[in-house]
Amino acid sequence: MRNSSFNFDYLSPTGFIGFWVLFIGLIFTGIMFFFVFFRLNDDEDSYKDRKRKKLEKETQKNRIARLYPKGKYF
């Protein structure tokens, strides 16, 4: 069985389609390398974590304000 309608030379690394498949694969691999080894090691807090820390600071401010009240006598 002979496939004369489709030329497989286009899919070789020196062919037109093969070159672009390799090029896109290298870009994709670089992006995945960046996300796995650089972005995941960042210590960025999530939205809930930032909200929790903000609530803790507000609670701490309220507790300090109760310890040192600002009244008429001071």
C-alpha cells in the first residue's frame, strides 16, 4: 500500500511542519520548566491567606487598643 498523496518528508525535523512542531515543543517545554521550577517556589499567599492575615492584624490592633484605652483622663 503506497501513500503517494501524502509526503512524509514534511514531518521530518528538516521539513516545514517538523520544524514548527519541534519549535513549538521547545517553547512549551520552556514554559513548563518556568512554571514548575520558578513559579511554584514563590511564596505568594492566596486570597484566603491574605484575608486571614488582615483579619489577624485587625484583631491584634483591637486587643492593643483595649490594653491602652484613650480616655478623658490621659
